[in-house]
Amino acid sequence: MPASGLVHAPPEMLSGMGIDPERIDLVVNTHLHFDHCGGNPLLPHRPIFTQRVELELARTTEHTLPELIDHDGARYEELDGEAEVLPGVRIIPTPGHTAGHQSVAVLRGDGTLIVAGQSHDNATLFTGDALAHRAGVGTPPSWLPRLLALSPRQILFAHDNAIWTP
């Protein structure tokens, strides 16, 4: 299962993969559509890192399912931009799919891994924007240089099994 899908897995599925749900200390959703935050109620009382604008959308529009947002034990850490939530783990705003979309960069010794959620629908579209940025043509997203500056080794997308590599 890709890293971006772990939060959707019920505790028994996580246990079957050798992951103890009790050892999960925090949650980062790329955005709060139901298919990305649906596992949050299974991890109560853990901080859920989200952009403030994303949480506001989720609470005031038909953005998602309300019971997945303000469930028992929900504890949000609202962000207004980039943040380092653990040493070497950065949340980077990547608005587009939603106003508060964010990606997660994990800086590792063997290279940076980015979980980009739905910043792009797939790795092919990301490649197009990365090449356009490099060539100085078109209008790639304004946040793209920030992700590329991290020299990612791999980028994973929420609804694409392909993994982008430079």
C-alpha cells in the first residue's frame, strides 16, 4: 500500500502490515475530501495537521462529509503555510485541487520522498509541469519550485500508482 493510503486503513489492516496503530502519533491529510480523511476517526486524539483554509472549507461548505471532520477525538493543528512537524518532515502548501491542499516532504539520507496527494492527478501531469518549469515556459503551479528545490528522489500521488522520479 502506498504511504499516502496508510491513513485510510483500519487498525486491523495496519496491524496486518506490521504497523501498530497505537504507534501513530500524528496525522497529515493532503486535503480533507472524504477519501483522504476517512481514516481520521480511527485515530482519535492525535494531532491532525491541516492548512487553516482547508479546515474552514471542510466546516463551511459541502467540501467533504462533516462526520469525518468534527468526529469524537478530533484534534486539529491548523497551519498557515509551510511547517516542519517533526525533524525532517515538512508540510508544504500545494493549493490547486483544493485551496488548502498540502504535500508532505520527508527528508531522508537517501533522498527526499514527497507525498503530493492530488497536487496533480498523476505523475505524468507532474512531469509536464516540472519540464515546463525547467524550460521556463507555460504556467506551472507557483509552489512547484519549492518542491523541486528539495531534490525529491520520489514523489507519490494519491490516485496514481506511478511514482515520479527525476
